[in-house]
Amino acid sequence: MVTVLLIRHGHVAGIDPPRFRGRANLALSDRGLDQARKVARRVAADWSPSIVYTSPLARCVDTGAAIASASRVSSQILPDLADLDYGNWQGKTHDEARAADAATFATWLETPERVTFPAGESLQDVATRTARALQSVREGVGSETVVLVGHDSVNRVMLSQCLNMPLSAYWRIVQDPCCINEIELDAHGIRLRRMNDTANLTGD
């Protein structure tokens, strides 16, 4: 059995008020750095991961580095964990995106599975590459625990796949910064043991 700890990166600028961050290479804020240290201590105390894989973006690399250091394992970049490519919407606030294209913005909130961002990706694109990432991890390890550090959108899509839910359910899943999702993979299938667990951030 493979245990996957799917973790979102720590806090960055642009989460509140919300902005389409996507492929912007944002650094963790001071709050995010503190969250990364806290989740790292939790992972080291409660699990024994053999490796950490991260999105290539700095906010995930730095969160993963904290986890790898606390658990005394290596960290590697897995490109398929990169955030949703918002294309021309990257960097825009929600108000700016709504003003630029009210119809597409409304569709994103109501039926997100129908949106392909201008010069960017769709949720189906993300589903394809996150499934590939999960399969590569599954094939590359034995009965181990591995950590994947991804993004809000990436994690939502991956969890939807694990639960056999359609992409239309995207907004039903919440992923807070440095939350922990625990997924078990074996010959019988996939089980989700915990989701959006932020007990490690008590007092944040």
C-alpha cells in the first residue's frame, strides 16, 4: 500500500483578497513560512515519508523543503503538480477578471468544468496531468508514504478523481494553505482517509 500525503503550499500574497495566481512564482509570506514549519513538524511526527515531490513553483518548493528537512528525506520537483495555468487571467483580481469577461467569469463560478482560460488550461487538462503524476508516484514506490505538495486547484482536481466525482464538483472541495489530505492506494483502489486537515495550524 502507498500512502500519499497531499498538501497545499503555505500562504502567499493573492489568496486574500483572491487573485488568479496560477503560474506566478510567488514566495511564501511570513505567515506561509510559519505554516510550512508547522505542517513539516506534523508530518515528521505522525508519518515517515520516504520522499517529497513538489510543484516547480517556489511556494510549493519551499513548503516541500521544510517538510523534507523535518523528515530528513529528499525533495524533488514533479512538473505535473504545477498550478492551473490561467493564461491571460493570471495576476488578475476576481473583480478585474469579471470586468474583462463577465460571461466567462460567471461560467467559472457556476460550471468550472466548461472553462478553458484564454491562452491557458482547463480543469480537464489539470485532471490529465495530475492523474499522470499520481500514477508515476504509485509506480515509483513500494509500500511507502510519499508527500505531494501542490496547489489549491491541483489538489481539488486530484481529490475529485480520488472520490470519483465529476469536475463540476470542483467548488465543493476546500483546500486551505498547508492542509493535509491522506490518500491510500493499493491493489483494491483508492481510499481517502483525511481531507483538508489543518489541526497542525491551530493558533495560526
